[in-house]
Amino acid sequence: MEKSTYYNPADLAKFGNITEWQPEMGRKFFEYYAEVFKDGALTEREKALIALAVAHAVQCPYCIDAYTSDSLQKGADEAQMMEAVHVAAAIKGGAALVHGVQMMNKAKELSM
Amino acid sequence: MKSLHAQQHPLADTDYQLAVLNQAEATGAHLPAFATRLRETGLLPLRPTSISVMQINVGKMCNQTCRHCHVDAGPDRTEIMTRETMQQCLDALAQSDIAVVDLTGGAPEMNPDFRWLVEQISALGRQTIVRCNLTIIVANPKYHDLPSFFAQHRVHVVSSLPHFSAVRTDAQRGAGVFERSIRALRMLNEVGYGVEGSGLLLDLVYNPAGAFLPGSQASLERDFKQRLLREHGVVFNSLLTITNLPVSRFLDYLLESGNYTAYMEKLIAAYNPAAAANVMCRSTLSIGWDGQLYDCDFNQMLDLLVEAGAPRHIRDFDLAALSQRAIVINQHCYGCTAGAGSSCGGATVS
């Protein structure tokens, strides 16, 4: 029996199977997805690095595996990949910290 | 780092390599036979279109020991082509209309008769390509004039540079290789190589430093051109993307790193019928250091000679007979048919 876990690396390859239960929406999603990652105003490598950063921000293990491979394949190096992760970390950290202003506002509102 | 040959590694035995490539059950994966895919594509038996390139491997001796090398080349390899065998290649060339001679190795320049061979090819009015590893140019003062020698004979220089970052290049090719490669590229640029309008062609070869496929050739070329110019003042003509085939030291790397099955699955999933139709073995004849004939340099390193019945040594060269041969295929061939395809000239499908 397959080991029970929330995240199984083998499931990444089965992503396409989501079309089985809703073919129309699934097909449209994958068409859109393929279009998004084509060379355009941004290069394929830049898009892979953005995806890598977002993967870390949303903490999706499938996406981290997929876009680490994809970034390497598109020619990114270690420094670029780690800088992308730092962008995600800065935004995540900044997003938490900027709410400190809300906290300060509320505290001031409630305080003498 | 020693060659697999010097280490007496099991993978130095080509029968063992072929056994690994053909024993899917040992890896627990189902890896369909390449012949089956080719039959489905309507290309079996695979035959030459026309033989337009003679690729001569002048020896396994090299100043580098790259981790991905399918030749298992290195300083400890002594197998090199003699002038007598080179003469047999030239005799074959003279009786054919093959326009291009592609010299590879090892580091072909380390063969003591390398310059003589280039001069003879020039005298026959044929184009020479040299697969230069760059660092050989700065390895010893006796090689410092190679750029001007190449320019004198209008040699088309094709050089490996797996990445525009030192970390990724050195990971594959050895410590300090990036810095020495940049020095050599500047020397080539100085005599006009890669410079617009000079007519001296300098192409770079990108192959992945790991268990993944190359990305888009056009996209990577843009990045390489921008970064090499901006950071090192280096120019070149085209970037050729080449997929690593599971042969010799790259096969060893795949097995040692636990990436073998996933890499083969990746190649198989990316099988492209258009790339299969354009494989380089359909237009190339590969000659080993000892004069034996092969369908490509990868088959050569797996000791897979051209099919029985076709001439198997350059002294018996017969273009008509070789043009009708069935090309020998095996599981490693998936490397040339994945994605945009792969050949010594880069991607085969635009």
C-alpha cells in the first residue's frame, strides 16, 4: 500500500489528471498555463524565477520541485534562484511587518 | 579526478553500460525501447539522409576531466589517432563530396598531428570544425597560438561553455575552468573569432550541468550573449544547446546521484518525432581514433560499430554502401530526440 502522506512527489506528474473530473475547465487552465510561461515581454527564464519565488511564498512543495527544475533548465544559476527566494521572503516578511502599522494605529486608538 | 577507465570502474566496460541502459527492471521503472518509439514514428530502420559531415575523434587524451564526459576523456587516456589513420580519413574525404570535417576528442589539439590534419583538410578545400574545450589554448605556451592557427585555416570553432556563471561551469568541468575559458575566449575574440563581419565563426555549446534538459536555444543564447558581453567583454556567434546522453561519466553521475530513472523518464516523456527525423546520425559518419566507423560519437563510446555488412574501418570507406546502412540505435538515443532535439550542431527542431 502506498505510504499515506499529504504530499507525494509522484503526484506532481499526475497534475494533468485533474481534467478527468472537469475536462473543460481543466483543459482551459492548462492552455492558459502553457501560454503564460511562453517567451514574451518576459523571458522564459524570468518567468521560471518568478514562479520559483511564488512557489516559496505559497509554500507549495510540488511547485518548488517543478520550478527549481524549470529554472535550471531555462539557464538560471544558483545565485539567481536564491535571490528569487529572497524576493519572496522579503515580500512575505514585509507583508507581515507592514501590518505593524495597523497594529500601531489600533493600539493608539485604544490607548490614552 | 581520474577517468572511469583509470579507476577500472565497472562503467568503463561498454557492455555493462548497455546492460544498465537495457535493464529497466533493475531500476524498477518501465522505460520503453527506443526502437519501439522509432517504429511508431515510421523511422525504423533509421537510415542516413545524406552523409555531409565526417566527424573524426582524434583521441581520448584531454587536459580536462569533465564530470559529464561521454568519452571518458582525460589526461590519463593515451588512445590517439596516428598520422597513418588520419591519412586514411583524408583519402576517404578526397574520394567523396563530404564538405565538413568535424574534429573532436578529448582535446583534439593535443594530438601531435592535429595541425597537420587541419592543413590537409584545408588543402582539400573542405571546412574544418574543431570542438575546442577552450582551456587547452591557455594550458601551455605551445597552444597559445591556436587562435591564429584556426584563423589562418578559417576553422569553425565550437567550444563548450556550459554556463555564463563560474559556479555552474566549474561544477561540470572542474575548478577554475570558467576563468581559463574566458581568457581563451578573449584570445579568440582578439583574432576576430565571433566578431561580426570577420567571417570567423565561434559557437558556444551549452549542456546542462545536471540531470535536466536544456531550455530554449534562442532564449539561452540571448542570456549568454548579454551576460558574457556585459561581464567579460566576450562575443560569439551562436549558442548550441546539447542534451547530455546517459553514456559513460554522465551515466555514472546519473546512477551515483540517484537521478537515472527520473532522467530517462524525462527524456522519454519529451520524445519528439520531429527531432527523431532530424537526428545527426542521418548525416554524419563518425570515425574513432583507431579508424573504426560508427553512426555517431555516442555509439563510438559505447563500442557500437556501424552495422555488420557496411564498411567498418575508414580504410574500407565506401560512401554508397555507408549511405544505405541501417543506423544502430539503443536506449541512449532518447537523448537526441527529446524536446527540441540535440545534435553536435545544437537543437534540431526550431
